[in-house]
Amino acid sequence: MINIAVVGVNNIGKLHCQAYAKHPKARLVAVCDLLEERAAAAGREFGVPAYTSLERLLESESVDAVAVATAGEEKGGHHFDPAMLAMRAGKDVLVEKPISNRIELAREMVAFAREKGVRLACNLNHRFSPAAFRAKELVEEGKLGTILFVNMRLTIRNPSDETPWLHLRALHPHSIDVMRYFAGDVRRVQSFLTQAPGRTSWSTASINMEFESGAVGHLTGSYDMSMRHPIECLEIGGTSGRLLLDNVYETMTYFPHDSDDRLVLQNPIFGGMQGFNDTFRLRIDRFLEDIARGASPDDVAASGEDALAAQETIEAAIRSFQSGGAPAVVERSGGRDHA
């Protein structure tokens, strides 16, 4: 059994607690939150000790891994301190996205994980669907040939105008991670942003991308769309075929160039996923599997380095927009390709 502690037990933190409490490979051993009432309520709900200090929790409980589900500015401002404290104690960490809203802190977290030899993973759950797994198999089997383009749309409704860059930094780690999952690192971006009426933040984005492989791509993202619509669509085109992934997990369609046939796999074939939260369950499964099989820190799925690569691409998109739409090179901390 893998002993897990959860830090930050508001909405997403409770999902973490529920997942570990039910998982056959895990044991939820403690919860932690700076708000004493919230920590105590979660402790009562899940029948585990509750703490307001992660340091005290780690001194008192037998813990193998820590899930950091704190929030903060742009959904990532409070991740750094608990993640570093857990890694300093030699614990594996799964952190919510974004890994951090400050790129220098994200880089420090990844470098520290590498130095300590611990597993650092991120909840980039959009890649964790049977549709994406099957599409990845087809790409690796060469069914698409050389990848030429990757186009992505991810839109939800979020009325928050917390900061100018909330939409980019909080939502699009998911988009860019999925694009990198199929096409590798991004070399350059060119971005154009706009505000819906009444907005003060940049709530809709159009971002062109050039990948290190030479492939090109485009991301359309928005915090201004109805949740009644499909939230995500991915299209991958290559010299031998084309793939479509519709609404994260619902349908995968493969179109070979040399045939009128097509391969269509729909959700019931993917195991009957009931909703988007199933991608969260699959992500947790993989994190626990990586720990159980003794995966090296360099072989962790949706790793901290993957999360950092997504944030570095987002920061380049911000620089591009600030320069009037001039292309911006993605500045990387070096030495990785874990897509």
C-alpha cells in the first residue's frame, strides 16, 4: 500500500482524498489545510488525522507521497512551499496544475526534484483518457507517418478576472501538455489575445506554434464559452493519416490517407467513462502505478518536467502578445523531452 497525504482539501483536494480513499493500491493517511476548520472537516469525512502544518504531518505520519492540491493566484500560487517541503522530506509529489504560476518557482521545483531523486508529477489529466492512449499507439506505430500539424481547441466558461493571465496560466497547461504528448517540445509561439465584453483579463487566445520536430500547430482557447458545448477537440495530421479526438474521451477517429475506411472508437469501447472526472481517476492510477513499479523520476508520466515545459510555452505566448504578436522562442531550462 502507498500511504498518501493530501495538502489543500477544498474542492479539488476532496477529489484527491476520495480517489486515494477508494484506491486498492493507496491508503489516505492524513489531510492538511491552513484553514483549521476545513482540515478538521476533511479529517472527519475521511476518518484520518487532520493537520494545519505539513511539517508536523510529515513528522507524525508514515507517508510515501503527498498530493498538493492547494490553490493560490492563477490556481498555482500556493503549490511551491508544500511541494518543496514534501520533496525535502524525500516524498514523491503529485501537484495540481499549473505546477506554479511563476516560472522561476516551477523551474526550482523541477530542479530540486531532480537533485533529490524523487518523483514529481502533475495532474495534467487531459492526456489520461483511453482515446488519447489509443491515438498515441497509432502515432507510435507510424500510422500517421511524419506529423505535420497539431491543432487544439479547449474552451470552458470561467468568469473569473483574477489576473490578466489567469486563462493562459491556469487552463492551458492541459492544452499544451496534450499537444506535446503527440508532437514533442514547442520551439516558438505567436499569440493574439482578446477580452470578451466586460472582461478585464485576456480571456480568449489564438496561439500559433512551431514544434522542435518542424511540425506546426494552433491552439484556440477561451474562458468565455458555454459548458454545454464539447470542451476540447484535438486534430493531428501527418503524411500517412489524420486523427481526431473529440471532447477529451468521447470519440477517437483515424483517417488513413490511402483508404476510404476509417477507424472510429467511441466511449463505451473505452471502458464506459461516465464523465470528465474519470480522466482524473486514470491520472491517479498512473501516478500510483509509477510509484508501485519503482519508476525512475525520469520515467514518470505527466512529470513535473512536462508541466514545466507547458508553463514555459505559456510564458513565451505572453511575451509574444506583449510584443505585439511577434514570434517568441520558448525559453527552456534544458535537458528534457518527456512528452
